[in-house]
Amino acid sequence: MNPEDVLRMIDVIHRDKDIPKEVIFRGLEEALAAGVRKRLGVGEDLVVRIDRKSGEVSMEDDEEEYEFDLAELGRIAAQAVKQGFQQRLREAERDVLFEEYEARVGQLVNGVVQRFEGDYLVVNLGKVEAYLGKEDRVRGETFNPGDRIRAIIVEVRKDGSRVRILVSRTHPDLVRRLFELEVPEIADAIIEIKRVVREPGYRTKMAVLSQDPKIDSIGACVGVRGSRIKAVIDELRGERIDIIKWSDSLEQLIMNGLKPATIHIENIYPDIDSRSAAVVVDDDQQSLAIGKKGQNVRLASRLCGWEIEIKTRAEFEAEALGLPPPPRHPEAGDAPPAGPSSPADSEDERGSSEEGSPRASAVS
């Protein structure tokens, strides 16, 4: 093997596959050593070294230096060297891709749908393929080969000689990253997204806070005539988004989180020991506060991290006196207390928790 050819080959592999040259040198040295050991019948002490500047190949063990022409390896040993080197290159290429994409977990990626493999949608990201599982797809969304798609990287792992990348369109960070693209004030850290909770395909609540008192955090996210929030809603195929103002006051946060219902702050009764809060509402606000199938109060609970129970004044007073609760308004339904991690109930919730309400709303 001509030394110049060795250096030229290593340089080409380095540029084509973006593998560090030192890794390629070591991989070739190990593959050559394995082939020579097999050909000469010597032990593991024999090592092969390639001069990084000249490309000259030398062999030695603990006892002596070997003079061996690699052309004398023979067909079988040469084939073993080639296969060993290719295997090491595949592993090195896998490690490079693994490190690159592991650093991008939680980030937004763009890809093209390639094909279906069982329950997975295979997405071409350019250098590598990603897998979008059934549980990470929003119910009702359909994709065909050739469609462009955006998703969040949620996991990267080594799978033999390949890298397996899992992406999601149901993760709350998808909404976060989309707003970072659409709202410069978020990308510049002037506005902070404090928390995002989703029932994918149906509704999202996002709490934001402005670091500059002169900038309206909600207005910046909505954009002129709703242009910014509309771009996000279009990407999410019509999912409703409620943007609320974050507050360090639990009562204020609960009040904001339960919008569009009108809540009076003095009617919020938190219990620190159980991390729950009873919220007393007027009869005509009960159905708005609870939402369709309990969706509004459920998302508000997850946003605040506290269990929220909606009660009318009559229900609250009856409970305090130990009396049976009065019958509920028919529109309020029979929603249970909403825990911070309750799942979506049914496909009927899609789009809105109140009939006739808009897809996007901003509440302060």
C-alpha cells in the first residue's frame, strides 16, 4: 500500500463522512493489525502504526519490529482487513451522528416523509433518518411520502452500527420551538415562555412573561392581526392556542389559566398541603371554566401544577355545611376535579372547549 495513497484515502474519508482523521487512522491500524496477526499467526501484542505525516506503515510487538509487505497479506486476510476497516468506519460515522443529534434533543427539525415501517413514519433529515411513532403523531394528522414535516427530536440512541432518532409532533416543546421561530422577542430572550401544556390536536395553553415592561408579551406572540400565532396554528393543523400571562402569584396564575372564564381572585381557595385549589365561579361561568369534557380546567391544572376544582357558590357553601351539593347546570357536565396530568378524554374535544370560540385566544 503506497503511503501517499493511504494519506489520500484517509483525507477523502474525512471530508466525505466528517469523521476525525485520528479516528480513521486508528481504525485502519486496528484492521491492519488484525489481518497481519491472522496471516502471521502471532499474538495480540503485535500492533500496526501509520505515520500521520508520511503514511508509512510499521509493525512491532514487545520483542521485535516486523518487516512485512502488506501486498503479501493474501486474498483472505486482505478481505478481512477491508471488512474490519469498513466496520470501524461505520461505527465511527455512527458515533459522529450520535453526538451531533444527541446535542439537538428538544430542538426542531425539518424533514421529508420517506415511507412507512410498521407503526413508524420514516423521515429523511438529510444525513440520517428519523422515526415518528404512532404515539408521537397527532390523531387525525395524515402524511404521505414526499410531504415536508416538522417535529421535535425526543430521543437519540445507538442501534447496532446505526443511529436511531425518534421525533415527536405531540411534545409541548414543538409549540415552544415554533413560537421561537415566529416571535423574535422570544428568540432574543425578551419574552420568556414559562410553561406549555398540550392536549395534542385539540388545545394548548402557553404562559409567557416579558422581561421588558414596555413590551406586551401576549401581543408580541399574537402578532399584527394574529399573523404570528396563525403561522403556529397552521403548522399544528388548527390546534387551538391560549396564550396567558405568567404570574408568580398562584391565585393570579389560576385566574389567568382558567380564561376565557371570568374568575375573581378572592374566590380562589388554595390548600398548600394537598396542592389543590377550589375555585368558586358564577353559575354562568361554570361551563366556561370547566370546558368541554373538562378540557379547560384540566389544562389550567397542568399549567399551574395544582389540582383545580370548579364549584359554584351554592356547591361551595353546601360542602362547607356538610349538605349534599345542589344539581349542576346542564351545560357544566359532570367533570371531576382536574389533576395536573389528566389525559384528553375524546376526539370530540378537538379545536375548542367552548362552542363558537376562536381557534386562538390571548388572555391577560
